[in-house]
Amino acid sequence: MDRRKALKITAGAIVGGSAGIITLTNAFKPEYQPIEEPRKLDYKNPNSTWEYYPLNPAISADLAYKHYDSGSCMYATFKSVLSQLADKYGEPFASFPIHMMKYGHGGIGGFGTVCGSLNGASALIGLFVADKTAQDNLITGILRWYEETKLPEYRPQTAIYDFMPPSTISNSTLCHASNSKWVKETGYKINGDERKERCRRLASDVASRVTAVLNEYFGNTYITQGPDNKTVRQCMTCHGDKGKLVNTSSKMGCASCHTESIGHRIFADIHYKIMKAK
């Protein structure tokens, strides 16, 4: 057999084998979890002394931008809302120890975990919304919005640092992943003033968002965020509590930290179909 004929046979076998594997894999694909559609979230009276009053999201954004340098992202986001309520209504808002929110900087004490502005927004929801199911829905909406939206959007009237940060989609709620992706895409340094201005404006975006969410929830007009993250839905089909593997619990985007190996792409569905549920 000459060399050219051997190469043709080999190439044909590879192409044929690949087609067979693709066909086999598609035949064994599990049924993904259904899409989570938007729905009305009914307001429940919290019976709490921490009563929320409607605020202007644009003012919250401006205040977060102003307060950022005093305590970073979580502090700025939380104070932007609570300081308005303290100024307008006094107690109990005026006595809240807002300084405690400084711990959230840099993803909790600089550890790069959850974005501090999201931590601050979640703390506000937890303060005013007593019902756990409602809390989860509101927080999920804000975190999904942050993952999937091109940010920052906020444009201050007078910039603290005269720089217009490029907007990117983080695909993550983690400080480390969000900042690293922005640095990689823009070429700026992680410890530079440009990145700090980006986070300062992100805090404003989140402050505006959580104010709008609270306004809608307490006005009984809130619609849950949807649809959900496609990657998460596919991954959790196998790995979530309704799958056979049952080895993880998450709503956040998977792809920012995890990448599929070739072996997983080719054989995971086949293996999953034939394995027994735990």
C-alpha cells in the first residue's frame, strides 16, 4: 500500500469515527432542565421595623460613586441606600453601623470571592425583605444581571478619576474573575487607577439596580429575572440535586472557572446515560 492511499484510509477512518462519536453523543444527550421563565414575585408584608421607602436609583448611583473611596465597593453600595433613608426618616437607619460593610472590599477582605457591590446589594435585600424565598429571588435577579450585562454603565457628572472604563461582560459574580476578565480584555493593570475607577462605577451600577429592585418589590411589580443561565442549566442537569451525580450546588455561571475537556464533551453524556443514579 502506498503512502498516499494509506493517508486517505486513515483520514477516512478519523472522519468516520468522529461522525460516529458525534452521532452517538447526540443520541445519549440527557434532557436539560427546563428554562426558568420570568414570573411575578408577590410582595409579602415583612412585619419588620426596617421598613423600606422608595428611592431614586440615580441618586443611589451618585452616592455610591461618592462613598467608594471611604470604604470600597460593598460599603459604597450599602451606604448609598441606607444614608438616604437615614437623612429622610432618621431611626432606625441613622444608627446602623455601616462601617461593618467595609469588610466586603476586594471580594471579602481582598480574597477575590463575591463582588463587594453584590454583597452590599444582597445585604440590603436581607435587611428589608424578611421572606427567605423572596430574598433568594431578588438576589438571584441581581447576580444574574451582573453576570450577563455589559458593565460599567454609570457615567458620573464629575468624574473622580478622568477615565472612561471600557464595559465588559463578566460572566461571573466573583471579584477575582470579573476583574481578571476586564484586565485581560482591556490591557489595564489590576492595581491601576483605571481598574479602581471601573469598580467605583460598578458599585454605582449595582446601587442603582438594587434600589430599582427594592422599589419594584415593595411596589408589588417585581418580575423575576429570566431566562436563567444556559450553561448552568445544562451542567446542573447532571451535577445538580436532580441529576445522577449530585455533586454540586450553584446558580452562578460555570464557564468563567470551568472549561470542558475534550473527553467530557465526547463521553460525558454517554457515561451519564448509562450510570446509575445515586
